[in-house]
Amino acid sequence: MRETTLTLEQIEVILTGYPDSPYYVRQDIVIPNCSWGYLNHEADILVLTKAKYLVEIEIKRTWSDFMADFKKNHVHDDPKLSYFYYAVPISIGERVFHWLYKGEYKCRPGFIYYNRSDVTGFTEHNPNRCGLIIYADAEESSCRGNRIGSCCINVSPERMNKYKVPVEEELKLLRLLGLRIWNMKKKLAEHQIEPSLFNK
């Protein structure tokens, strides 16, 4: 069974690029690939909400990628983080659910928006009581139009910390976001240069 054909960039767009995304780039400050510039670990997506709370989303594309996270030296427990989610493809959603939670998993392809699982407790693998976002490509989620796919919050996280980001740190996060954008623009521009220019 395939786990997902979506690229990391496509998943980032599904999670943050649409008005019905859990964290929308036009409402929240969303920083992709926040690596060691602000937290005590790398974050796939770091979100500063309007309420000034930090949310981390850890993207996983395969079961083995998900399990590798539990072999790391950290457990996504930076004191600045208020909420933490795993985002996984619908193909491994039920397996991930039962690894992290006790309860009944609910999520069906084609009806991804309307599925909230019933959680009765947390397993020993989930000390931060993280949330779970399920994503799917356009075919799996029955998307219309030009959407890459869709996602939903399947399990809401419990708050880890009550840290509110002060203005000075918000400026640092905006600087990190600016660096990510300009690094991406640089790569895009270099990709657009014709190879013949390098042979002169």
C-alpha cells in the first residue's frame, strides 16, 4: 500500500495554504523548516497564532518516518511550544492513532473534513498529548478545483505550555520566515538559469 505520493512542499500547502487549513498563512505566521533558529529542535512547520501561542506541526510521510521520530533525543518539548501535532497521510492514520491514543479512530477517504476520532486516553508514546492531523491528496479526499489535497484535525492536542511569544521574539520569528522565503526564491532563481550560462 502506498503511504503518500505528495511532496513535503505539497503537504505544507495542504496544511497551511487554504482558507480551511488548520493554520492558514493569511491568518497566522507560518514558518516552514524552522531549523535550530528558535526552538531547541528543528520544526517542520512552526505557527505563531493570533493569540501569540506557538504550534509545531511535524510532518510524516511514511510509517517508518513516523517511528524514527521516537528514536530522536528530543520529544518536541520546547518550553516555548503550546501545542504539537503530527501530520500523517490518511493511509497510515489509523495505525498512528493507535500508537498515540486510546479510543476509536474515525477517518474515511472522501469524507476527511468530517472525521474526529474519539479519544479516551493517551498511550505511553504520547507524553506531550499531541494532536493528529490527517492529510490526503486530491483523489483520496475528493477535492474539487485546483486543490492539491485536504486535511483535518483528527485529534486536538492538549496545551503543553502557556508561553505567549513577546514582541521581540515575534520579530525574530518574522526574520526566520523572511530568510526561508529568500532562500526559496534564490533556489528557484538558480533553477531557472539555463545550464549553458554556466559553461561560458
